[in-house]
Amino acid sequence: QVQLVESGGGLVQAGGSLRLSCAASGRTFSSYVMAWFRQAPGKEREFATAISWSVGSTYYADSVKGRFTISRDNAKNTIYLQMNSLKPEDTAVYYCAAYFSGSGIITTRLGAYDYWGQGTQVTVSS
């Protein structure tokens, strides 16, 4: 049974930083793409960033490019989201997600992701 468990959310002032973690278990994720999505109140869930576990390639939404960094720790089966220069508009529930991609190609399409975590709240105050 696949489990994705996020942690690290919280309240931070604008300009501050947070690091989110997503611990994955239940199978070998070497052929998976792992992503972070976010959902602000009253808005649709949107793609933020993703990493191909096998090749390490990454992709970022324009809204987070240059401020957020996704990374992985193979030994711990965990991915991270380092968020710097946070803005009030980054306030959202952040979700970890995964799907099988033998080619390592990353998609931003929400429907492609088969596994989801429960989410962690990030609140950025102005």
C-alpha cells in the first residue's frame, strides 16, 4: 500500500522560508515522478514542481521558479520542497503526489498522479 506523508507546514512571515517533506512508502519509487501541488482557499489544485526519481530532472511552475527547490533523498525515500522568499499568495495546502513514469518524463497534469498525501498547510502572513 502506497503512502505519502507530508510534514513541515506552518505559519511564516512574508520573505521567510519553510521546508516541506514527503515520506514515501509501500513500494520502490525509482521509476516514479514525485510532485508538489498546492490548493489555496477557493481555488483549484495547481501544480508547483516535480522531480523524476530515476534521473533527477525537475520542473517548476513559473509562479515558484527561482524561489522553490525540489529534491530527493534516495536512502530515506523522501522528497523535499525548500521554499524561500515566501509570499502571501503561496498560502495553500501543499500536497505530495506520485505516478509511475518509466521514461522519467514529468507531467503537470493533476489527473496523471495516482497517489496523494493528506496535505500540509502553509500560511504566509504579510
